[in-house]
Amino acid sequence: MDAACRYLSYRPRSEFEMRVWLRRKEFPPGVVDSTISALKSRGLVDDVAFARYWRESRDSGSPRSRAALKSELARKGVDPDVVSAALDSADDVAAAYRAVQKRAARLAGSDYGEFRNRLGAALRRRGFSYEVTECTVKRLWQESRSNG
């Protein structure tokens, strides 16, 4: 239990992450199960809260597309229904805009081709669709021209 609490002290974890970590530390299966049960009963391991935390953390620091967030949470072993609920109100257009707004300001002096290529690549790396990428790049290009 002490080891699990130390692992949780860095950031919240999904049940799957905690289970994998405890197994890697070579705790017996019975100890892993009882520890997970104790953590869940105390509210220290909660996949619903974890999925919300993950989305909020990404939204504030490094916005990703809904599809990218869904993939990240799936890799962390979060149930697809929990993921869907956590991402219910995710707005790819707003997230894409926030993701590259500062970068667009730095590229204000460039031509449209370079502006589009750089911002488009940054948005694609974060999992945004072609449509969202194009819409965001055009919006930021227009804003950079009207502010300049």
C-alpha cells in the first residue's frame, strides 16, 4: 500500500496503470488485488476521475484532439464507456486553436505556405483531423493579417 501511494503521489493513475505497476514490482497477485480494492474504496484509484483529470490536464497544457485523447486513455486501460463520458463535451476546434495560437503569433511574418505547413504539422501531431486543421490554420492566418 505504501508503494502504491508513493506511485500515486506524482499524478492520478488508472486502475490498469496501478495494476501493471504493482505487478512489475513483483507483488503477489493477491496483494495487488487487495491493494487495488483498498485504493478504490478510498477513492484513490477511480477511472472516471482519472479520465476527467487526463482530459483537463491535456486541455490546459497541451491540447489534443478527441481521437488522440481517446487513444491515450485506452492505452491507460480506461473503459471505453468511461472515456466517452469524459470526452463528451470535448471541442476539437477550440482545442486546436489553443494548441497552436502562440505558434501562429511567432509565424506572423511568414508566407502562407510556411504558416500552413508548420501549424498543420503541429496540429496533425496532436491528432486533429484535416478539416479541423484547415479551419484552424485559415482562422489564425486571417487573424494574423488583421492584427498585423
